[in-house]
Amino acid sequence: MSDSKHQSMYKGWLYKWTNYLKGYQKRWFVLQNGLLSYYRNQAEMAHTCRGTINLASALIHTEDSTTIIISNGGAQTFHLKATSEVERQKWVTALELAKSEAIKMLEAVLLVDSESDEEERQQPDKNELQLMVRTLASKLEDLNTCNDLIAKHGNALQKTLSELEQVDDPADAASKLKAVNERATLFRITSNAMINACSEFHDLAAVQGKRWQKLLQQEHEQRLKLEEMVEQLAKDQISLEKKARMSVITAKADGQRDSIPSDEEDFYDALDHQVEKEFDVALPHSKDKHHRRTGSDLSMESYANDLSSESESEGSVNEARVYTTKANSPKKGLQRQGSGRRDHKRTGSQDKIRMSRSLPDSQNAEGSLVPRRQRRKWIPEKPNISLNLWSVMKNCIGKELSKIPMPVNFNEPLSMLQRLTEELEYSEILDQAALCEDSCEQLAYVAAFTVSAYATTLFRTGKPFNPLLGETFEFDRTEDFGWKSLAEQVSHHPPTLATHTDGRGWTLWQEFTMTTKFRGRYLQIIPMGIAHLTFTKSGGHYTWRKVTTTVHNIIVGRLWVDNQGEMDITNHITGDRCHLKYSAYSYFSRETPRKVTGVVTDSKDNARWVLTGNWCTKMEGAPIIHVEESNKGKPVFETGPHKLLWKVRPPPNGAERIYFFSQLAIEMNEPEEGVAPTDSRNRPDQRLMEEGKWDEANHMKILLEEKQRAARRQREQEIEKAKNEDFDGEYQVDSIRKVTSSSQIDIPFPEGFSVDEYQDEGVSAVRNTNQTISPLPEGREIKPYHPTWFKKEIDSITGNLMHVFTHKYWDSKIKQQWDMCPDIFL
């Protein structure tokens, strides 16, 4: 006899009573899932079962030291005998335990069946739903009628009371008093009717609301199951298609190219050697389309990306075919007319060892031996608190959109300042780029860095906290990663962030704001602003804009994030450009999911490097060593071996329990001494959420937002008071006057801005309704909000105003002088 790992699974030899002629016969018994089955031998287990008894309703008792009797009410009875008393006791223990588990399983099945029957009975049909809506509409109409009657009788009562106060004659007073009593009686009756109607509507809505909530939850679960099934089917289909294509390509490479489909003919006509890797890349647009802006500061690319995301035509995309040949395959001698063959030469940076993620534990960036700070490896796990979307929607009814407090259930315990700093997760790519001697190779690394910024968005569906005006976040990682960064919320309408980072031989700064478009089932986040990157050694100055991020299944279904669109990275010193295309994710696309491809071109528009990969795992790059042109004019690039430019690091174990944070994200909100009082790590609602105190966090979040609104109202009141001291009319702020030493100009006031938040200096007057300039009273100035650590300057590259770092923060930190910081937290 042998045991299994689980007590409910037991098997071995027992003697079973057969009849009076044969007596007890040796049989092989198997106890599993509450069923006791027997066979003549172990070989019969695969095909023939001699008998089975269900223990859920069976009686188990013993007669002597070796006998076991199992009966299920007379229908079946097993008389069994063990070889010893010890063995019998083992079987009895296993049978009793199996019986107990079988009873529990039976009760669970009956409960599920009863719940299913109840749910089926509760599933309303279309007519019942329509009746429910009509009933609620009728109750609402009763409420409106009662409201009108209350207003009518209330006005009549008020009028009668006024007439009574004006009466001097006692005889008339008696008649007026009688009229007042009648009006009061009507008002009381109408009020009681209103109370009853409200009670009926509330009771009906409460009952039906619970039912609708349950129906919505069931629909949500069914939607999730269906999505998982469709996604798995799509993956299976794509896998089969890839295998079929690979088999076809292998057959063509063996000499069967005459049967290649027409759309592949040009490609294979250009090749007569084996292909190791092949794919398509999107070619750059013309130079005059780069960094174009509209009057609202939106990039032209964002409009194009938005349109292409909804109706993209593959035929309109200017693409090239890329292939990498095997190392031992012969090269074809043909080349495009007018383009000489470019033999790839290794640069000095390719022979250097790639820099490690961080310096040794005992050495900082300057080389001095200092103990390194030990940072935390974990944060409190996310509490399992379900979010009732219907309750949130009910709280939003009738409120102004800007005044709706969104609960922290939608958030993650990081601010947007920290989330933007998290783009430095793979800063070692920039360290490697700083070593490159070839500008095109450096641009390839810069492109890989811009892609790596999206690696954390795959599972991060939580919304970062909106920073308060004046909130900051510093992250000094000089001792391990060689960079230090500062971010500040420099404007609240529209929300604008500015960041500045100094690294090993490079400097990165950007101004970030965004606009959103809600499309019903998904939400599009369109970033605005330009990122700048400079390298000390090469002098390269790069700029780029971010692509559109889309959050799908906002209302129903499993949330998932996709990044799509086109990005152009420009080196304004050499004229090199990189064009990246982020392909939209689709279940049934034949392309690699979340695919990113790109081409690096030099100042003469010659393609030099190609990039391929996806934004969630890795990016590879390869130098172009040969260019051909097919019959239809489609370029064909032959590349050298591909090199890994970036690869994502695996998340910490159990990351799904801590908001899918990376190790860098875990360390960001760790409390730290000596930072500014406005630092995000000091924000109380964010800290409470991280600690799992979500109710307290929601309350604190409301208090902080109200304090910010109160500070804004106070600034606006001071400005209005200053403007109205010598002027009784109303001002219409449609432009401001900027006075300089040489001239004065009227600057159009941006739509959506308020005077107190206009960041420019030299404001001396505002335009009033009569379109005349009204100077401010003498000795009074408009004091707009100014960021603490950033100031606005004209960007020499784009020609637009941009917030740039004043380089005063780190000195203030050393001296611990924070008196200039605003009081924004509680």
C-alpha cells in the first residue's frame, strides 16, 4: 500500500468479500475525490473499474481488528479486510477524511447551483428593464410636480403674509389671517407629499441600484473572461502564422523563390543569400515637419498621430525593407546608383566595456570612499479594497468636473513628478551614449533611451497623484547612478511640470504638460512640450516629443495601456535625425506586439542605423552597410550584426502586490531627511495611501486640494483689489503689456490662464473692456506666481518660452535654507 501527497488520495491492496464460494479476494483500491474504486490489479486502472462507492453518503464502521464495512444505505456495501490492524487504521483515517471533504464539495456544488438558479431568476429581460426605467421616470416626475407645487404655494403664502402685515383694520386682518391659514395648510400638504415622493423614489432607487450594481459586476467578469479567451486565440493564431511563414521562407531560400507572392518579389529579387532577420521600418518625414507647433502649443505630430490611430492606411506610410544576412553568406555586388557602399567601421566606443548599472558599493562618483545609503527594497502591499465605480459616479452627479474629488483608489502612491523622474530608470544608456564618438551611433542610444521610458507603463494602470502648485521632487543618485534630478510643478492651469537632471557627461531637461481625449471606451493622453538632452564631450543637443499613450477599457474590462504614434529625435548640432514608429497593439496583428522601429539618418538624409524592438522588453540597433532599391522604388537596407541597446530589467518578485513598481519606483517615496518641505515625499495623502490607509488618504486629499484652491482665490482677490483701487469698471483680461527698457508690447493672454499664473516678468498693465490700457495704481504690482527653482526663458532651439533650472536648489539644500518655499502641505 502507498500514500499520496494529499490525504484525500490513497491507494493500496485490500481483501474484498466477493461471495461464499470465493470468499475474500485481493483487489487494488484507489481513494480519490471522495470516491473509493477497486480493480483486480494496477494494470486495470487504465481501462476497467470493477466498482465505485461515493463516500459523501456512505457509513464507515469496523467489526474487528482488520475488517472495514462501507455502506451507502443498502444500495452498495463493501466488506473489506486489511492485512493488519495498523493498515486498517490507516485506511479508516483516509476514508473518514475523504468523506468529510466529499461532503464539503457536495455542499459547495449545491450552493453554487442554488446561486446560479437565483441569478437566472434575477436576470431581468428587456421589458422588465424598460418597466424599471419608466417607474423611476414616473417617480422623478412626481418629484418635479411636488417641487413646482411647493414653489407655487410658498410664493402664495409669502404674498399673503406680506399683505397681512400691511393691514390696519381688525376686520380685514381676520379675513387675511384665514387666508394665511389656508395657504399654510396647502403648503404643509404639498410638503408632506414631497417628503413621501422623495422617500418612495429613494427606496426604489436603493433597491434597483443594488440590482444594477450586481448586473454590472457580472457583465464586467464576463467581459474579462471573453477578453482573455480572445487574446489567447489571437496569440495562437499569430504563432501558427509565424510558423507557416518561416516554413515558406525556408522553402524559398532553398531555391523555390519562383513561387513567392507578388508583394514579396521585389525583396527576394534583390537578395540571393540567406536572411537571418528581416522587417520593415518607417522612413523619416521631410525636415520642415519637425517640431511644428500650433497656437495652442500642440505639436502637429499629435494631430497626425490622433488621426492615424483611428484610420491608418498602411499604403500611405513611407517604409523601407531591412534585412540582416548570416555571417557566412555571400554579399550581392549590386548597389543603388549614386550611393557608394558604406563599410561599417567600429568606433572607439564599441570597443569599450559597457558601463555597469552603478559604481562599487564603497565608492561614490568622485571616487572617495564613503558608505552608501541602504535604500528600501519593498513598500507596504496594496490593500485588497474593491472600487465601487457606481458609487463614485453617483457622487459626481450634479457637480462641476473640476470639483469632483477622485478617490485614491484610482491612484498609485507616487506623484507625477516622481513618475516623470522614473524615466531615468535606464540612465546607463545615456552613460554609454556619452562615450560614443560617432554621432549616429550616439543618436541610436538616445533613441533607445526614449523608448525605455515607456517600459514601466505596461502594467502600471494606476494614476499618479497630481502635484500641487509648487510641489517638488529631488532625487540625488550621484553615489550609485551618477545623476541627480529635480522636478517642480511650475503651473497649475494648465498643469505643467519642469525637470532638470545632471548625469555623467550629459544633461537632460524638459517641460511636460498634456491634454487628454476621452473616447468612451478608452482615454488618450497626448503629451506636450519638448525634452532636451545635451552631451558634454560631443556637444550634441537632442530634442524630441513623446508619443500618445492610450488607456483602454476605462468603463468595463481589464485596463491595459498602449503607446503609439511617431517620434522624431533631432541633433541640432550635426543635423542627424532618428524617426521612431510605435505600432498600435492589436490582438490579431501579425507584427510583434508593441513593436517599435526606427531609422537614423545623417545631415544628408542618408540612412545610417536601423532600430527594432518593442517598448516593453528591448531595443536593438544595427549599422546599415549596404543600400539597394527594388523595382518599385522601395529602399532595401542591408545591416551588420544587431547589437543590444537596451533590455528591460525584470520586476521585483511580487510586483503585482505593490502596484507593479520597479526597484527605482520603490525607492522614490522613501522618507528622506534634508529635502525641501515641498518635496513629494512629505505629501501626507500620498504617504497615507502608501501605508494602506486609503480612507484617511481620501480625506487628506480633499483638505489639500481645498487649501490649494483657497490660496489661489486669495491671490486672485489681491489682484482684483489692486486693479480696482482707481477703476470702477470691469476688466476683461485678454492681453497684458510687457514693458522693457527699449519698448513695450502687448502680449495675447493664453486661453485658460489667469493673471496670477502668468509666469512672465515685466507686467505693468492689463487691457480692460474698452480696449484701452489701464495702468495699475502707483506702488501696486501684480504679483503672479513664480516657480521656486525654475524660471521662464526663450528656448534657443524652438524659440518658445520654457521653464529652465536656476541651479539654486542644491546650494539651498546644503545650507538648509527653505524660507522661499511655499506652504502647500498640511
